[in-house]
Amino acid sequence: MASRAVETYPVDSREARDALNICRKCGKARGPNVNLSVCAGCKRWYYCSRECQKSDWPEHKEQCRAANYWYEILTKRDDALLARERTSDKAPEALPSQVADRKLRTKWRRGRHFMPSLHVASTNAFRVGADLLPRGWEDNVFMVRIDCLPNPLPTSRPWSRFTVVDAKIVPFTWYASLMGSKHYEKFLKDRKDAVEAGKAAGYTGAIHIILNAVYHGNIPMSFSLPFDARTAAGVEQIDDWFDLLKTAVEVICGRKTLDTLPGSSSSNQLAEKQGDHIRR
């Protein structure tokens, strides 16, 4: 079942990723007539227009300023390291800003490339019986645990050095136990804003997804995927959604091809086609 699901659903493609890349304020997806621009301050959130960015600023300014404050701290650490290296014979180290940037980019690229598969898996996880609409999303999140590969190839892409360990629906209170009350309150506020923005754009609700890495010191990555009856109906109904997610990630990362999966009738040509999506 899992191999068939991977064959029939585009596990990774530019079109699927763009459809899930949305304006933070109104929820519009990137498309032929919708261009998204990233916030110049935090370099994280996207907007479809100046009007949406301006309207969202009262809510976004705290996050944006926090990001800029962090950039200032990294700049000071860079300067301190460079000053020490001028009087040292040791080999130059990577600057703190470079290390942080690599981690941030890896995290977001990881989520971006896996987004279509996360969308399919989370939608099916929240379905009950034959009903195509997700249920229970109001008080629960879709938590996906990933882990670093022990010995990844040096030539592999940083975002591909992960594998899916577990995925399940957990209550909001789980997030509170993970991050503490202060971060939990902020999470609830951001969650509420995301749902309201989605409903204002015509969506029914939003599934909240958390990518949580097993390794020590990881900060969970979280985001919301809005849905309505039309988008939900467009997601194939799959019982073994976890197998789909795990297999799709392995395919996207280049560690498996569709023709090697048990029970798969796909050809090398189909696997190569998926590879074309991955390389985009």
C-alpha cells in the first residue's frame, strides 16, 4: 500500500511545494498570479503584498525584532572570534553567524522539501472513517520526530541527512511540556492567528505540524497547513500514511528509488522522474 501511495502521489515537486507556501496574513498560496516576498527583517515569513505585510506588522513585529536582536548578537560573536583569530595560530573556525545560518537553512529546507508528504500524512492522520475532512485539529498537533543519520555522505545535501522516526497526533498540552508555559502561550496565540487568517482566506481550519528532532538541543520547527473541503478532497485517502511519509522522505533524500520498494511495479523511468522533482 505504501509503495502504491508513493507512486500515485507527487511526493516532492515544485508545484506541490509552492501550493503549500502561503502568505502569513491572508493564506494565499504562491502561484502564477501570486508572488510571495520574504520579510526583510526576519527572513522567515512570506507575504503576497505590502498591504498584507503592513496589516500583519502589529502581530509580527515582536518576532521580527527578536530575530534582528539575535542577528546582532551573532554579529558581536563574529567580531569577537575574528579578533581572537588575529592573535592566534589556530586554524580559522566557522563564524557563529555561519553556523546558525546553516542550521536555520537546513531546518527550513528540510520542512520545505518534505512539505507535500507532510501534508498528505497529516491530513490522513486527522481523518475519521470515510470522512475526508480532518477532525480533531482544533486541540491537537501532528508531531513528526526525525533523527540525524549516523554517517551521512559528505556530498549529501544537509536537509537530506534525516530520517523519520515517528509520527502521531498529540494534544496541545504535549507542546507545553516540551517548551514550557511561556513558549506554549505564544504557540497558542500564533496558532489562533494562523487559523483566523486561514478562515479569512476561505479555509475551514488548519493542521498544525511540529518537526521535532531526536538529537539534543533541537528547537522544534512548527507551521500550520490550512485546509478546506476542496483541498481535503484532493488528498488521497491512505490508511498507512506513516509508511507513506517515511518512504517518501527516503525517496526525496535519494536513499531509495520507487522500483526497489516491495510490491512496487514502478519502473526506473518513474524513479528517475521523481528524481527530477528532487533536484529542482
